[in-house]
Amino acid sequence: MELKPVRTEEQAFGRSAGAYEPAEVAVDAAQGQRVLRNTYLLLAATMVPTIAGAALGIQLAGVMMANPILTFVIMLAATIGLQFGIAANRNSGVGIALLFVLTFVMGALLGPLLNVALSMRNGMQLVGYAAAGTGVIFFAMGAVATTTKRDFSFMGKFLFVGMIALLVAIVANMFLHIPALALTISTLVIVLFSLYLLYDLNRIVRGGETNYILATTGVYISLLNIFSSLLQLLLALGGDRD
């Protein structure tokens, strides 16, 4: 079987620089748990527009894969713009509505990757493995974030720099088409956004993030990037084409 990476570089990270100020030292445990609970509930609700967007994305996969650079630019602009809109309306229902729009858009951008999976004999099985792997990472990072006494706020700037470096690598590989680099990028994305999960969840617990809409946005983006990168690796290394 040929080990050929699935090229879906148009899957961008969707994280903006404005969300990474250090966490406050003072900790309100009750408030942190309340924000965390609301974050998990809203995160569950975002799965509905994500699935709807993915269904649309599968239908538009041909167009998106034929124009990867344009898709990348539109996606990046949409996600950053929606994040600013969510931040500006974080204390109202408009913020939740914009979050649902963001999750719909990002779900649609999974279309090309899911279309590739559906074309493989074991594609749906690999989608399940990617979802299970994402869940394991999520619960592992959540367990560490909620049980440790350590403050991980120092990681914010380093993670943001790492994200910019990976974005540059993704754009470069859209022109270079180096299979080994694509696999390396996918692996590094999983590592980076697993650490972002730890960072974001730790900030919530320690009181550094008190708005559950913003918290959900960050956690969702990390999970989506982990899932898409896991699926790319699985399809590249274990995909069974008809």
C-alpha cells in the first residue's frame, strides 16, 4: 500500500492572537467549575451545526479541492472575522449565534477530507478512530488541567508562535507538495493543539477565562484541528483505496 498523505492544507487553525493573555493569579474555584460546565454544554451543542456544515462540505468538496488556495484564504478570513465577532458579542446571545456560524463553516471545511475518507473502503472506520482519538486527547488534557495545581498560562505565547510557524509551513507545502512534510505538519498540529487544550482548560479552571462562549470557541477549534489532523494521518498511513 502506498503511504501517500491526504492533502487538506486548507484546514487552517482558526486561532487568533487576542485570546492568549496570561491567566489571573487569583482563583475562583466555583466560578471556574461553572464556566467549565457551561463550556462543555455549549461544546456539545456545536456538534449540530458542525455535522450540518460537514454534510454541505462533502457536497462542495470537488469545488473546494479544485481551489485549495482560495478555500484556505476564505476559511482563514471567515474564522478570524467570526472570532472577532464572537469576542465583541461574548456577553449576549449574538455571540452564541456567531459561534454556531463558525462551527458550521469549520464543519463545511472538513468536507474535502471526509470526501476522501468516504472514497476509501475503510474510510468510515478511520473517521471513527480519529473521533475516538480526539476524545481520548480531550479527556486526558481535561483531566490534567482540572487536577493539577500548576498554572500553564506561560505556554500561551509559545503556542501562538508555534501556530504561526505551522501556518507558514502549511502554506509553503501547498506549493511544494512534499508528502513527508505534510505528515510532519499533521503530527505537529496534533501536538500543538493538544497543548492548546491543556492551556485553555487550565485557564478556565484557574479563573483566567470567565466567559464560556470564548472558552468554547478556543476548545472547539483545538478539537477540530486535532480531529482533522488525526484523520489525515490515518488516511495516509492506513487508508484502503478501492
